[in-house]
Amino acid sequence: MTDADDPRLDDYRSLRGRERDDVLWAEGPTVVERLLASSLSTRSVLCSPAAHARLAMQLDAAAVTVYVAEQAAINAVVGFDLHRGAIAVAERPPLRTLADLCAGARRLIVLQGINDAVNLGAIARSARALGADGLVLDPTCADPYYRRSVRVSMGEMFHLPIARASLASVFEHLRSAGIAAWALTPRSDAVSIGSIARAGVPAQLALVVGAEGHGLSEDVLAANMNVRIPMVVGVDSLNVGHAVAAALAVVQSSAL
């Protein structure tokens, strides 16, 4: 394929700043691989000859529509230098209900005010790698299926059940399901997560995390056990994605 004006490529046209409620985009060979390995319905894949060679086995197994084009044509279609050489479009999955997400979950990550796509993607990648069963977003969090969030998550966003609800509703469901909640904060009066984890990690636990800068709201901190990740004196805080990774690593190792 050499014609950048081919109407079959309209799903990929001028992507910068373009998001739709019905579809999502997976950018880069690794992210496309993770999409194809997920339960999501892939509409098509657009890739360079080199990327196609790398993805050929997965594409054949998925029996998905594939468009192969030279890099210059791909760049002209998407509107920027897609140097990774592969992009796919897929149907957005429906968000889960809180009841569905809480049923049987051992580890959940509850997010307040995470409106940065990069941070949300980093959280998803850490959560997936370190055994979280799902993400719960409050109404002010960014779109988990925004192209940049998906890319930073390295496609792990496709493999995490996700719900979105007000935190009041979230905590009500957690209590009903018997899921404990620890609120992460850098405050010095919070309990060290290492010490509380050594004393016993609840069988079902939600880690509650706020945005960088503001952190969790006072009402959330007042309603939950406050835990902190010990840091060197003088360091203000960790990036929120790193904080989730560190906290989950402590929880997971203590629960073994």
C-alpha cells in the first residue's frame, strides 16, 4: 500500500489530539502485541514492512485485517513520525462495575485525581506487573484508553479490569466486599508500609493513591489507614507510578 489517501486508513488519519469513545489505538509493536494477546476486538493493524515481519505470527493467529505501508505513507496518514512502525485500532472495552471488580479481587489500585496520561499509564504497567487485579478511577482521572496512557502502559492497560466511580461509592463497595484500604501518603505521621505489611497483609487490599502534588484529599486520608513509603530525608515524594510499584512490591513480598 502506497496511497496515504486510501479511505481504508481513515481510522488512523490525523491522530494527534484525536480520541473517540468507541475505539482506542495501540501504538508500537510491543503494544500491538499486547493488544492481540488481549480479549479486545482489534479492527485492523497498520504497519511498516519491518514491523509486519516482527508481528507476522501474531497477526496471522489473530486473523486481523492488516495494512502494510512504507514508513513515509504511515507518517502522512497519522500526522507525525510513527517511528515504531506499527499501530492498531480496536474497540474500546466497557468499563467494569464496582461489584464486578471487587468480587474475588485480592489487590486493587484506587486512584484519585490522576489526570496525567503518562502517570496513569505508568501506574497500569506497575499494577499489572506486580499482581494488581484491577484499577478503580475516580471521575477526575484521565481516560485509561487515551493513546498515550496505553503506550506508556506498554499495552498492559488492555489486561487490567478498570472501573470508574465516585470514591464514596468505591469505599462503600470495598467495605461491603471486606476489602481493606491503605491510603498512600508521604506524611511523616503515616505508618511505614513495610512495618504494617510485616504485621500482616490483609487477604484483600486496595491501595489508594492520589495525584502528584495534591496527593489524596483530606476526607480520603481521614477515612483510611495512612501508610507511607520510607524515603531519604529531604526527598519530597516519589513519582506516583513509582510509588505504586514500590508499595505493591512491599505488599506482594510480605504476603508470600
